Amino acid sequence: MNNRVHNRIAAYEAHRRLAAESLKRCPLCGAVNARANGECFVCRWSGGFDHDPDHVEEGLSELLTRCPELADAMMETPTRMQIVKGWIRRAIRRIGRRRIDVYA
């Protein structure tokens, strides 16, 4: 298998595992919710949620089947150039926050 394809598959699976760790599934309607939510955003259930990784993964798979553009968003990894641009942008912001002594 091509190294690039292998890297994309590994990144996709890592994103899915991370999503499963930060999500929960509503036992009433089956919607996938953020763990931080106190109630289901679909049916407003506020009782116990399903935290089983397999069930969350199943709910996430169903969601991605219905909304494939989410899968594309989950698989996007920044290019090297985007990472470097981010570093430069943050460095410029840090420099811009410093006071410059114009009286010296």
C-alpha cells in the first residue's frame, strides 16, 4: 500500500478514535453528542448517555454515512506549508504585542 494512503487511513482512524473519546450517544434517539452537553441536542434527553466506544463509533459511522462531507472534514490534515504559515502568523502576533520604545 502506498505510504500516503496509509498515512491518510491512519489519520482518519486517529480522528475517529479521538471523536469517540469526546462524544457520547443518546440512548433515546441515537444521536451523537459532545460529552460536555448536558442534554441531547436532538431530542433534549438529559438522563444517562451511552459512553461505550463501540456504540459511539456506530453512531458516528451512521452520521458520516448520512453526511459524508463530515468525513472529508475529519480526514483533512494540514499541509506542511499551512503549519509553517501558522507558526509565522503566531510569531508575528507575539512580536506585535510587545511595546516598542520609540523614545530611545
